[in-house]
Amino acid sequence: MRHSSHYGLKYIFVHDPYYEPLVTFAGWQKVESYDNGSISVWSREDIPPARPIPSDAMPTALEGLLWGTLPLASSILAILFAFMIPDRTRVRTDILLPFPAREEEHAFVREAK
């Protein structure tokens, strides 16, 4: 709370009423309440908006495009493969044909009766 201006923290949400006097003492003003007063929103007007931090770890334009398209494209490709590859159990029943019993087996069955 002390360094909120350094991080551009303009709004906070408080769920425990124990902290409300501490937040008021730190200079925050109550803006609004939600969920029948159990959650309150506090703000400070003297804090500037957050600013971008310069970094040399920024992705290139191609990497950004790939991160945006590859996850969705791989999901669509997996769904297409699921519909295009036939079910193994259906293929096996179409290929395997039942063979008729041999004549010797019928002879033993007739004798046992």
C-alpha cells in the first residue's frame, strides 16, 4: 500500500472489514460496495496510470502472431483428425468375417446329443 504509486495501483478491493480503517488511514477513498457491502472498492486519485516497462524480452511480431494463432489452429486440426480417422472397432467388424464351422466339429456335436 505504501508503494502503490510506484506500481500504478489505482484501485483495490477489500473483502475484510478489518482492513477498512487501515486503508482509510493510508489515504484511500471508498468508491463503491458490492455483494451487499461485503466487498468494497477503494481508489486514490493522486496515482498516475500504469506505464509500460521497457524490456528487451519483448516477442517479435512473428512470435506474437504464432502465439495468437497456433493454439486455436492445433485445436481445430485435432478435431478434424478425430473426424477423418475412422474408428478402429468399426473397421475391424467390417474386415473380419465369421468363418463357418468345420464339418468335423458338427459331427462331434451330433454324436454328443
